[in-house]
Amino acid sequence: MTTPKGTASGKIETPFEIYTGFEILFKRWGARHWWPGDSQLEIVAGALLAQATNWQNARKAVSNLKEAGLLADTVDSFRKMCRIRKEKLEILLRPSGYYRQKAKRLKALMDFLGKELGSPPWEIPVADTKAWRNKLLGLNGLGPETVDSILLYGFNLPCFVIDAYTRRILARHGMCEEKTSYDELQEIFTKNLPERSELYNEYHALIVRLGKEYCRSNPSCDGCPLARGS
DNA sequence: GACCAGGCACATC
DNA sequence: GATGTGCATGGT
């Protein structure tokens, strides 16, 4: 293993331009077409179920919900989702891990969205993005990453998602510290990109693609496409 | 059997 | 406010 650009800790000391970074990744892997899902409700639920687990496990729980007829964007399906007993929901969510917490959180989220917006499909005006972000952050079990994922992928609103991969990649390129807050990391992207949900969507998906290949199993970051001069 | 994976809340200091 | 811990499954 060679470490041409990385240090012993795998840190690359050359920051990359935020928009250029997108262009490089997009050129390499193209559109990722996130978030996978047949309905808006599936995307919203999936964002919550993907918390602290791999997508494979989250997808199993999503499939269980679909098979139970709970994830269609229809009045009947949504009513069923809102009325399902917590114990039954827990069984369906088991594969995604933390299933008791997630059942409680999902019910609370569905109740809230139902009261505020009725049955899906839902729409939120772009002008209300910030207000809705704050509303959702007030719900139990919804932190910034989950809320931004819901708003970006479920509602096509311009909220840049910061996840573990994003933090790791910025840190390795010397662009943030361990303790840099979520909001500060988000600003690094939003201040350097046009405010467009499609762009945020693809960029985050590409970062996850990058993270899986160059951060997880490659601590020296060999060949990272974002390294200057690579 | 240990470790990790697209978080978050809560207790404690 | 910073840090530690609980929540849990499934793949490698």
C-alpha cells in the first residue's frame, strides 16, 4: 500500500473546491438517482429507518412495511400506517435495528405529518423550508441528518445532508475538525453551491458513493478522486 | 467473536 | 458544553 498523498492518519492536506468536487464525482459516477423508493411515504420512512444502520437492513424493514400495505401515497394506506399498533410496527421494523425506538419515532412522525399535511402525497413550499426544518427537529428522534434527508429526498427541498461520510471526507481533506458542528459543515456546502435541491441530492449521494469506496476500507485515501492532482 | 453501518436522546460531570 | 452510554440488527 502506498500513501502518496495521505499522512499516517490518512489525512489528505489538500482541500478541494466544493463545486468542482461535485463535477469530479458526477463525471465519475453520474447521477445516483436517490432516494430509492416507490412513494414519498417510503422515502420519508426510509430516512428514519436508515438511522445508524446499513441500508441493506433498513431496506428489509421498508420492504416489510410495503408488504403490509403501509407505504403507498394514498389515504387508505396512510390511515393504516397511522393506526397500526406499536407492537406490530416493532415486528416489521426489527431488521433495521433499534426497532423499538424507530417504531415510536415513526409513529410520532406519521402523526405529525398527518395532522399538519393530511395524507400523502405531500408538498411544502420552498419558502417554508426553514420553518419545516425547525418543526421536524422538534420531534423526538429526528436530528439534523434525518430531517434534512426527509426534506431533501422526500420533499425536494434544498437541505444539504451531512452524514458520517461527508464529515470523514472533509476531515481527511483538512477542511474541518472533529468537533465541527453539523450546521457549520452544512454551510461549507450551501455557501459554495447554488441552492438547488437536485444538486444537493446528487452531491450527497455521490459523497456516499465516494465514502464507501475511499473512506471505509481505504484509510490512506489512495486514489481519492477529490485529492488535488489525482 | 469483534467490528461496523447513511443517529439520536439522555444522564452525568 | 463535552463526554459517555443505550438503543439492536445483520453482514463481513
